[in-house]
Amino acid sequence: MDLRILRELSTDARIPNNLLASRAGVAPSTCLSRVRALQESGVIRGFHADLDPAKLGLRIAAMVSVVVRSDSRDSMLESARTLRGLPEVQDVFVLGGTPDILVHVVTDSIESLRDFVAKNLGANAAFSSTQTNIVFEHLSPAKKA
């Protein structure tokens, strides 16, 4: 039952509870309590709106690979969390292997991207190098039927 609920919510997080319950084959009250339990247990981390950055004027997207200096490895997670709070940052991934951190960035111009990388990554003494890859096209996951 929980997997059916999660599948439906991952397709449409705004689905009304009555319809979600019907698709999961349970009573609406049961469905609501299961969704709440999944939220409380951390399985459902939240609900969000999927925004189109380009329609907000953020037309440049990049994936920036970051290599952390060996003497800064103890603070790598803290550095990644700091990056996560920057307005240009969409996602931060801490990786095993090289690079150490992958940062998904969106900006309004190539100049803004350059400035972001220089100020927030290149000037950070914990980082030994960066590599910026421009995203030509972002293909969202296919909708599950």
C-alpha cells in the first residue's frame, strides 16, 4: 500500500487525498494516516514545486565539479552545506571519488556564472580545483504511467 501511495505522490504531489486513496485501494482516512506516517518517518522529505529556471530568467545552467584539498577533507561536508545555501545553487552532491563535490548552478548569464565560480569556489581555500560544464539541455525524468 505504501509503495502505491509513494508512486502516485511522486507523479503528482498535489493529488487529492480521495483520489490517492482510491488509486491505492484504501479508505481516505487510512491513506491520510499513511501519508502522515511516511512524512514523520522521513520517507517523504517534502513536497515542492518543480520550477523552470529559464522562465525565471535563469538561462545558464552548469554542473561544477569541485576537488577538495586533502588537508580540508575533514570540513568537506560543512563546505558542501555552505554551498547549498547559495541562491544560485540548485543541488549539491558529495561524491565518493573524484570530484569530491558536484554543484548544480543556475544563473542569468555566463558572466554571473563566471563570477559565482570565482567568488564561491575558486576563492575558497578548501577547494584545490573546479571544472565547469555548461548544461545544454536538462531532461526531467519521464512521467511514470
